[in-house]
Amino acid sequence: MLEVVGAADDVDFDGWRGRVRRMASALGWADPAPVVRVHRSGAALAFAAPVDRLFAATELNEWAWGAQRGVAVLHAPGHAAAWDEAAALRTLQAMSDAESAPALRALLEHARGLGLPTLLDDDRLTLGLGAGGRSWPLAALPAIADVPWSALHAVPTALVTGSNGKTTTVRLLAAMLRAHGWRTGHSCTDGVYVDGERLHDGDWSGPAGARSVLRDPRVQAAVLETARGGLMRRGLALAQADVAVVTNISADHFGEYGIHDLEGLADAKLTVARALGPAGTLVLNADDALLAARGEGRAARLAWFARDEAHPRLQAHRAAGGATCGLRDGVLRLHADGREHGLADIATMPLAAGGAAAYNIGNAAAASLLAHALGVPVATIAATLARFGNDPADNAGRLQRWHVGGLQVLMDYAHNPDGLQGLLQVARAAGGGRLGLLLGQAGNRPDADVRALAAVAAGAGPARVVLKDIDGFLRGRAPGEVAAILGEELRRRGVPPGQMSTVLPELDAARELLEWARPGDVLVMPVHALSARANVAALLDELRMRGWQAGQPLP
């Protein structure tokens, strides 16, 4: 796919399509079926190409666009000449021939005939998944007869995407699958894990994280966070999955990869449905009007969740024999296979924070439907919901709570307005005295998104706001630039300058807020960088162990 910026409405895309088709035919490729997606900031130009000719295909795409526009996107020698189609064919033919890998194609075609999932990147081919998979370097592929085909198989696999709640849903579902007895791997924004052991730190919510999990020979089941960025840059890591969920859709990351509105974002995230076969289940949030409208028909089998089990869409789906999950009389209830199952009392379910964390009720419902679709017994699902979240390590960095020194402290990821709104709702339910808040945002968000986050913060009436950067997430911004925009918007919305301070490192910002606090206060701390989160959690644990009281000096 080629992303072009500023393409005018009157561009002759048919000319680009014609060049792509003509050159692909000359190279002996099948019909590439070119696709153009025009959006507000430009266009995406894509076409299908042989799996072992993808680098040559990118060169072809750039040549076709440059030749159509009358400009050389990349200059010869070394690249196809935009001004000479015959010379371009010779260059592209040489590239295509050099990249050709008939042994790779043969293995993939044989695996496809067996219905066997595969993974492919620049270095390795994997046939089968997890405990049923084997990997080979592309430079040393086996002959078809030398592959132990009978030993290769898939493992139960779930894809989790959405704007908020992805990591919590991944962790909760992984806990359910482990409780079922499967050695489970999962990838998310915090790393790659197998049976609770962290293999890699950092954001692994894209295809690389998925491949890392699915290539681990210990893995008997996989749960893969599938973030929008990875989807738009690299697509799905695998073409076959058993279940998938879209938790919700909210405004975030607009302007990147041609996504400028909620409809485009919903369509991007619903890409996970393409990996589901006829027996696969797509789980969707009926409370999200956009998903309710655009999700229907995306998969052969749908399952719906909502806050209220009496939601009309859930009622209709149950009447048709479908699976649903929602609340009635304070109990999360699963309806499946013609039966109703009470899963959890929201008042005592740790993730629900006494019912204040409405978003986590939705995450629990989504994970329950996914687990049921994968064959986990209802009793196992219920037992996991009853305990998950009691240990802070269950869901590190997501709605972690401390009672320390007379304070209530909430630490969460809360990286966009909807996420912060949900966290502040939990803080309001906690009662107490003044509200103190850390506030920061990643540098790749547009100014409008940064201001929207500040608007949510201002609406909560905080007595103190400490503005910060997100360590390691400046992403092209100058240090303090995002904090300055947040502060300006807070002042515009009535937060007095005297109630704000700016401390850019996340740990130092948390210390500043703790030094300000007094007994009875509620502190809301969205901390994002992994190292900062670990350091803030360690500080709070130490304060609790020492018997520190708010108002005393910090160690």
C-alpha cells in the first residue's frame, strides 16, 4: 500500500490503476485488483501481489504513481524509471526475479490446502501456531516432504481491539484460559507474556507481538491485543483466528493513516473480523451505536454485550439463539445455548470497583463471551471474575488502587478523553475530599485531542493538576509542549493557574501530587510509561509499608 498526501479530487486514479495492471501482467502476476481509498488528507493506493514479490510490488506502486503524476518518486538507477516504461519493466522484472521464492510459495499453498495457519515475516516462516507450530529461516526452508505436517496445528486464538479496554480484556481472557488449563500467551501494550512470565517489555500490541506469542512452542492458547497503529501499518499478523472483539470506538489518533472520523476508525478496527472463519465468533459492544450499526454482518457468528441485558439488540439476539452478556439486578449474566448463567455480583467483582468502573463491566462481559466461545466452562469464567483484580499484578497500570496515608490513589492508563472520563467516574464514587490529578498526553496526538483531554479534566473540578510529559512519548514534540497546551486549555475552562503546576518526568509529577495531598483526598494518576508506572507503584507500596501519612515528607 502507498500513502500519498494531498491528492486532489481530480487526480486520475484510473491511470494509476491501468499502469499497475499493465505492469503486473507483464511481470506474470495475477490480476492485482487495485484499490483506491481517498480521504481528507490524501489517498491510500493498494493492490494484491504475490507473497514472495512484496518488495517488488512496493516499487511497482511507487513507479505507477510517479509515472501517472509525471514525477519520479524514486530516482533510477536502483528504482524503476517513471519516465520510461520499458526500462521500468526491466528493473521491476529483475527485482521480481531476485525476490522470487518458489519453495516458500509451495509451502504456503500446501498449508492453505490443509487449512493450517501460517506466519511470515522478513526472516522466518512458521507453519502452525504455538505448541502446534514449527519455524524455519527463509534462507533454509524445508522441502514439502520434510515438514512434519501431521504434528502441526492451530491453537485457540483471540484478537482484541477497540479504543479503550483492550489490555484489561486481554489480561482477563488470558486468566480465564489459564484457569481452564491451557498454557496461554498474550501480547499487549505492556509486553509479551507466556503463562504470566514476561518475555518482552514495552508496547507489543502489533503484529510483532502477535508473532512472538504464536511462535512460542509452549503456547496452547493465544490472546493478542490488536491496536489500530499496527493494523494500519502492517495489517493482521495472521489470517485465521477463532474469536475477536471490538470493545468500543472513541475519538483518538485522528489524522493518522487516513483515519479522520469515527466511521473510518470503526472500519479499521473491524478488520479483525476478516480473520474469522465460518465457525469464528465476533464479539461487539451493543452500547456503542457505531459498532451496533457497522458490525452487523461482519462475521457468521456474532455475540453482543451491553451494560443492561435488556438492551433491545441483546434481547433480539437472544431470541434468535445468539449469545449475549449484560447486567440485571447487579449481576453480570451470560446467555448462551438457550441458558442463562449468573457470572458475577458487580458489588464484589474486583474489576468493577463496586460498580463504579462501568467500563470494566463491559470488559468483563466481552472477555466472558470470548472465553465461552472458546469452550471455557461457565464455572471457570465466574471463578476468574470473582478473583481477577484482587492482586495488583493482575492488571498492572489499569485501575490500580491504593489506600495509603489517608489518601485514595487511583493509577490507570487513561490515555484519551473517554478513558479519563471513566477513571474520574471511579474517583467520584470513591468520595473523599479534594481531587488531585496528573495530566499528560502523547506527542503524536493533534492539538484538538490534547485540548479534549484537558476539557474532561476541567469538568471534574480538580483542586490540583500536575501537568507532565509521558516519558519516551514526545513523538516529535518539544519537552513541555503538550503540557503547555493542556495548561492553556485548563485555564480557558476555568481552572485557576494557582491550582496547576508543571513537572515533566512522570515519577517526579506523582511525587509533586503526593506532597500536595492531605488526608481524605483522592488522587487520580494516569501514568503511562512502563518504567514510570513501576516506580510510582513501588513508591506507593513503600509509603504504605512505612505507615506514611499525607502531609509528611516523602522518602
